[in-house]
Amino acid sequence: MSKISLAVEVAGLRLRSPLMNAAGVLGMSPPILKRVYDSGAGAVVTKSIGPAPRTGHPNPTLVRVSCGALNAMGLPNPGAEYFVDEIKALKEMGVPVVASFFGGSVEEFAEVASTLSKAGADALELNASCPNVQEELGMLASDAGNVEKVTATVREETRLPLFVKLSPNVTDIKEIAMAAERGGADAITAVNTLKGMAIDINFKRPILTNTTGGLSGPAVKPVALRCVWEVAEAVDIPVIGCGGVTTWEDAIEYLLAGASALEIGTAVMTHGFEVYGQVNEGIRRYLEMNGFSGIKEVVGLAHQIGEEQDSRADRCSIRV
Ligand code: RRO
């Protein structure tokens, strides 16, 4: 049995493993999230919680596509007040909880953050990036000014570690990440789903009732990995990678790109709860075989090697 620890500290949150589930994929039922933890995750992330109960979009809300899934759930959730007991139940079971949350306005974001902090969550993940919203703020993560304002307002409501989850559906994710950092975010989660759609060729109509939805799974990994790379270069706070992580090799790529922790979502649908244990084991073997003593030594390493290559290239071009 290997002695290498997979423990990480992200924005002041100590986790026994860098893995979490991605918000939404497994809902918010405490026994199901407990299974994620028992399968090897360091913490669990709830489905995004809003200020009031919400049924979400009518079915169909999920469709499998090649290399992934498209969803347009429409933020279904029972409302923050209802969720207080669910957080308490998870805490009683010894599970570290990251409460994902959203609002339709600056005030609603602040109100929900306050309720979830008091409920005993270990950290908050501000969902600035649902692709399936038509609220007052639209998709928050598409506007740097709004991201900074909301993050700063939420920051005043809570002392908990605050992650801000960004969208890949923007021109320049670095700009948005820097706005979240200025607003007081402790970490950036990169990224939410990529906006997409699927059409039923027999009915000749979009399959999702919402027409468009968010693409997740292996199909988005190269895009999400690029986002993590760019965000890691733009901010000084930790980055949490999210998008198509299925194997330990995916996880290592994300760590090398600059992620300090990872969220795994769609792979649970395709590979079951075991995915957390399998990815943990693969990371541990990789660390061992490459002579690393912990995760921290790998985080962002590809950037340093990139710099070395650049300086080698400079030296070559001077010689030429
Ligand atoms: O509920 C959803 O439709 C949803 C959310 Br809140 C999100 O953040 N990302 C996504 O793909 N779907």
C-alpha cells in the first residue's frame, strides 16, 4: 500500500483527495452524495441551490450525445431554506460539503450565500455560469463587471472559502477570472458546460425542450483544459478543474495545467461511483512512478516546462 497522500488544501479547505463531484450531476440527496464521498472524493458539491423552489424545464432535459451529455435542467432545486437540513445531514455523516448556489440578482446571490453559510457548509461555489438561464443577470459569467460585483457582495456575507464557477462560453475567460479574484473569490472553478444542441432527425425538432443545453463529458475536455490553463496564468488564487475528467490521465493533465483540485461529473453516469477511487489510485501511482511526494508538486508543472522550452527556443533562435 502506497504511503503517498493525496491530500490537498484549496482556498483554506483541507481535503483528503483532490476529487469532488461536479455540481448537478448527482443532484443533492445526502445518501447519494455520501456515496460519492465513500467512493474516494475529498468533498461533495451540491446541485446549485437558489433562493426559492424551482421545478426547472420540462422534459426532455437530458440527452446523451457522442462523447458526452447535453442537459437543460433549468436549475431545479427545492430552495435554500429547504436545503439547510440536507447540509446538516451530510455534515452529520462526516462529509465535507461545498454548496453550489445561484441567484437571479445580486441580492439573491447574497441572500442564498448567507443561508447556506449558516447551514454549516464547508465552502460555497458561486455558480456564475449556468448556460440555461434567462434571469435578470443573464449568464452572469459573461460580464466581468457583474461577476466582480456579485462576488464582492457575496464575499461580505460569508467567511467560507468561496469558489466562483466560470463558463467556457465567453470570449476571454481570463478577464472574467480576474474579475472574480478582484471581487474576493478564493478559487475559480473552470468550467461549467459548453453551450450546444441536438436535433431529432425524425421529429425534425430540437431534442431538449429548452432547445439548447450544456455539453459535458469527454467531448469538452480539451476546451475545459485550455480554460484551466488560461485561468491559472491569469490569477493567483487556486483553480479547480472541471470538464470531462474520466480517467486518471485526464486528472494528471488538469493538475499539470494548473488545477489544484478536480470535479468529476458526467463520468459517474458512464463509469459509476467507482470512478473516484480509480482516478485516486491512478494519480497515486503516477506520483509514485514520477518521484513526486504529493499533488502540490505537479500543479501547474506544464507551465514551467513550457517556460523552459521557450527559453531553449530563444537560445536556439539567437544561435541561428
Ligand atoms: O440546471 C441546469 O440546467 C444547469 C446548471 Br444550474 C449548470 O450550472 N450547468 C448546466 O449545464 N445545467
